[in-house]
Amino acid sequence: MVKKKTDNASKWISGIFIYIIAGIIFVFGLTALVLSGLENAGMAGFFYAPVFAILWLIIGVIVFLNVVLRKRKKKAFIAFITAGDPDIKTTEKLVCAFEGAGVVSGMRATKGAIEEIWINGESYIPSYRVIGEVKPRGICGSGLISLLAEMFITGLVDKGGHLNKNLGIDRIREGNHGLEYVIAWGDETSDGKDITITAVDIDNLLRAKGAIYAGYQVLATSVGVPLEMTEKMLIGGSFGKYINVEKAVQIGLLPDMSWDDFHFLGNTSVMGAYHALLDQKANERISEIASKMTYIELSSDNTFYEAFMSALFLPHTDLKQFPSVEAALNESSLNTQK
């Protein structure tokens, strides 16, 4: 599996290097400015030295400010909440899909829920981690994200989320709701029932992740900050706190950015209420931000619909937006051929 990580050491080295260069230029200019005033500098030196010294000073300040301003990154905030918006053609069941709702074997992230899954690329046999380290009885949201990503990378499903029934494995079978993939057999579970994900479940998950991705993509573009310009992604919501970034990127739920640029904030609504009640300055800041809020009607034109249709695939119709996923697919394909 290809992992996209940021080389923090190189970032620090390049940052320190720029600061050193700026400092040298600044000191050089300041020294030249002082020396220019000496009596033995001559008339020509007395006139030209300050000019060059000031130029060096200006260059130093520009380099320094460039470093400082680069730290003022464009940020995007996404809140993963369990709610539906009746004004958008998305039902509560759809938005809650990643909370385990509307999924045959779905459940809340409580004891007995599968929260992480890995699938062997040759045998297609899954291994998993269960909350509470007990026998599983269902799968929660983080587990669904992990499962869908693993199924896509290993070839169990295609870009459209269709199960590959030509693999000739007993875990892909015809169930009561159509084709399904068996995650855990009955003798492995706490209630003796097979834990599965069906073709209908996968379709619901694709719609949910497509709506989420298209939503913040359109909103970001509407305010003049497209996703490719975003340097930091802030994710709110209790559910968002447990998202596996690599897996979320692989299914197209999150944009393909460096893992270090994602920051999980937890339950931001509770955090905001807490600060509003106990901190007057924070309350004023909240009111200021609220006064600048802009309402964007996603259903007013076809922009959201077109973005939504493009995001209904794994990870997206435009794979170039997800280079790390493309690399992972190529690696998986090479491993399969060996």
C-alpha cells in the first residue's frame, strides 16, 4: 500500500534555511549601511553604499515577510454531523450512512463494532479490529470507510462500486439484498449471524461520500478557494475524529492532501458553546464570524449536481485529483501480476 507522508525534516530544514538567508541578507545590508558612513569611504562610496545597503535591507525584509505570510495558510473546515438537510436532495438516511445507518450490518461505534478492516489482496480474506476486543456484531462508520477502501484497492469492487463476482470466492455471494461480501462468518460473530456488506449498502455509501465531497468542493470554489489551493483541512464532528485519512482519501471522501494537513477537532459545537459561555472575547469573535457567514444554495443551479455525479465513483471520475490513490492502485495491480 502506498502511503503519502510529508517529509517534516525537509520542511523544517527548508524553513530554517530561508530564515538564515533572510538574516544574512539583512545583516549584510545593515553592515553596509553603517560602513557607508565612514569618512574613508570616499564620496562615491558614501553615495552608492547606502543605496545598495538599502536594497539589501529591502530584499531581506521581502524574503522574511514571504516566509511569514506563507504560514497564513488557506484552511477549509468540514463538519461531519448526523443530520439531513431537506433543502438538498439528500435524506437523513443517506447522510447517516457513515454512522452505520441504512447499512444491513451497520451499527454505532460501540462495543462489538468492527472499526478497522484489512483485506488480503490475494485471498480476499479480511482481518479486522473490533471495539472492546470482543466478537463482532456489526460494523460502524470508520469500519465502513476502511472496508470500502480495501475492497476498491484489492479489486473486490470497481470504480462504480460494483462487486466483482468473477473472482470465484465464496465471500462474494447472492444474498437477500442482491450481491454481498461476507466480512465475518456466523461462527466468528457474537450473535451467530454473518456480517456482510451488500451492493445496496455500497451504493448508499457512494452517494453519501459523493454528496459530502461535492458539497465542500462546490462551497470552496464558490468562495474563491478551490480545494487545490487549500493547505489545511480542519475536520469537526465526533465521527470525523475517528476517520482514517488514508482510507477516506482512497474512497474520495476527503481530498488527496498530505496527511499532516488534516486536523481533527472533535465535537466543535460543544467546544464552541463552552468558549462562548466562559470567554467574552471568544463570544465576540464567534459573533464576528457569524456576521460574515454566507449562505450558498447548492440546488440553485447544476454545479452541485455535476460535482455530485462526478464524485459517485471511487475515488472520483477524475483520478488525477487523487494521485496517491492512483499510485496505490498501480502498486496493487503489480502485486497481483507477480
